[in-house]
Amino acid sequence: MAWFMTGSIEEFLAVAGEFLMSQLAENTVLVTVAETLQARGMAAFGDAAPLFGWWLEAGGPIESAFVHTPPNPVLLTTVPPRAVESLVASWPRGRPLSGVNAPAQVASAFASSWHQGTAAAPSLHRRERLYRLGDLAAPQPKPAGRPRAAEATDKDLLVAWVTAFQEETGAAAGNAPRRVDDRLSYGGFTLWEVDGAPVSVAGITRPVGGMIRIGPVYTPPGFWRRGYAGAVTAAVSQTALEAGAREVLLFTDLANPTSNSVYQRLGFEPVEDRVVLLYERTPTPSI
């Protein structure tokens, strides 16, 4: 039984790609991060080198995987309990870790094992729920306005809104202009406009295996509570379905009952809960 690690995205996908795709919804973030690294290069999420890993027993199938793109928390799939302590013990010495993003039980087990090796305790940053679109329902009542695909001329606005979204959510998703350029390169932003003025935005990931994930969804505070976020989410969902997507996913913050209610009314159904834990410092384990 062992964790195998590599800095090569090609090797990682050649070995672990089938495992990741076998549970495409649950592994959506790892899959789309890997796809972005392939498309945009290894510095897509920051200047530090990414690290990839997978767990298997001798002669057995892969059971778990991780993707780490500093400064973001390490992304984990489901992990057998016996593999959690092994991952902490195998973590490369000197490689900082800002946190962990994993299914709730896995995140708790990882944090406990990491604490034993470093004495560092994480803080709860966010509880997330993954949703999958069932039957899309139009928002009722439909707000004023219409959707349109964002263009290169919208870049400054999008950078400002992505930056605001990252600040509001505490996300360490990398350089905002770089992220916006990436999304614009494949039509990954849709704006909701009222009288020709943008009031909300929704992004989507690249399609992978018939799956797309919506996010970020951002509405500036001056336009809250007018239904724009639901409308632009419904619009990008419909566009994705018409383009052939079989899985339309999104994450919500469980601390925000309003957004969870909005997405459920649009037809999104719960899949699983994840937890994001963050460390104030980034110690490495001594075990």
C-alpha cells in the first residue's frame, strides 16, 4: 500500500485518469483543475509547482488521488482511513500546505493526522455542498434583462468581479487576470445584462467527459435580491445542456441558505458535502 507522487500532469492522468472519470461528479474539481493545467500550462494557478498523487495497494486498483496547486489547499478524493496517515507521512518535506479540500470525513481525518505530525490545527473555512442539475426550471419570477456571452472587451469588469468574489469567499484561486483570460479563451463567462449594463456573471469550466461545473457566480452588492444570480445560472445551464453536457454541477456555501434555496428551485439536487480547512501557518509534518 502506498502513495505515488509526480509533478507530471501527463503521468498523473495516464495513471489516475480512469479512476477520476469513474466518479466524475464527485471528482469534478480535481478533473477540471487537471484539464486547466493541461490547457493553460503548469502555472495556471500560481507560480509554485503543482503536485499530483494516487493511492493503491499492490496489484489493486487506484482508490484515491490528490491534486495540489499552491497556494490552494490540497484537493482530495475519497480516501480510505488507512491511507490518510500514510499521505501525511509521505508529504514532501518543505512543501507548504495551506489547507485541505475534501469530503467532510476525509478532511477531518486528514486534519487529525496532520495535527499529530505538526501540532497545527486548522480553522473551518467553508462547508460546501455539491449539486447536480436534474430538470432545469426557469426562475420564477424571471427578472428583467437577458444573458450574453462575455467578450474580451469585458475583461476589466470581469477581473474586478472575480477579484471581489475571491475576496468575499476567501478563495485562493490564483491570479484574477490569468483566470479571466483562461475563461475567455473558451467562452467561459456569461453576463446578465439589464438595459445593456452587466449586473451579474456566471462562469463555467471546460467541458470534460460531458461534465461542466458552474462557478463563480457573482452579483455586486448593489444588485442583490433581484434574481439576477438565479437567472444567469439558469442561462448558462441551458447553454451547457444545448451544447451536449450530461452533467451540470455547482457548489454552494452551506452557510448561505439563500443560494442553496435558489439553486434547488432551479432543479439542482445534492450530491455530497465537502469541507475546506485552512491553516494560518503552513508547517510540514515531522513524522
